[in-house]
Amino acid sequence: MPYVIAEPCVNVKDRSCVDVCPVDCIYEGPDMLYIHPDECIDCGACEPECPWQAIFEEVAVPELFKDDTALNYKMMDMSSDFEVKKHEKIEHPTADQVEANKAKWGLTK
């Protein structure tokens, strides 16, 4: 099962996942990053690197983000319009920013 980048990545596009991807299957779209499902080797290296906790194994995508799985597949039909991003050092979010992003998506307890 490939991994999926979900909506918590929208407008943040942290590239920590890009740096650890051994097959360069993470592409930058207009407002978020996407994992190409046919290129992903299911290694899972990207998931723990995402400070926004926006990456899920396809079978574990929360119900709230189920549409993002289909979106990743659909967007990859247009992958020639995207580019594989090379890692760029950016500031990671603070714990408060991550919690606020989770709250925005209703993922807090």
C-alpha cells in the first residue's frame, strides 16, 4: 500500500519527507505535496518525518481525509505538470502550530 499525503499539508508543504524519500516519489502540487502511488515503494520513511503528521499509509488514512487518497491518485495523472522537490531547509513548525493544525482538521482529542 502506498502512502498518502493528506490535507494537513495544504499550504505548508514542509519538505522533510522529500529529504528521506529513497525513490523521489514526492511531488509538489499547487497547494500541497503528493506521493505518486505507482512510484512509492511503501518504505514508510516519509511518515515519521512529517512534522504536520499529514502522511498516512493508504489503509490508515483517517476517515476525515479519505478523499485525499483518491486526490493523490488523480493528481498523479497530472504528475508531468508537477516537479519532484529537492530538499530545502525550512523552519519546522512548533508544537503549538502542529496542535493548531490538528485542531483545524478536528484531530484533537
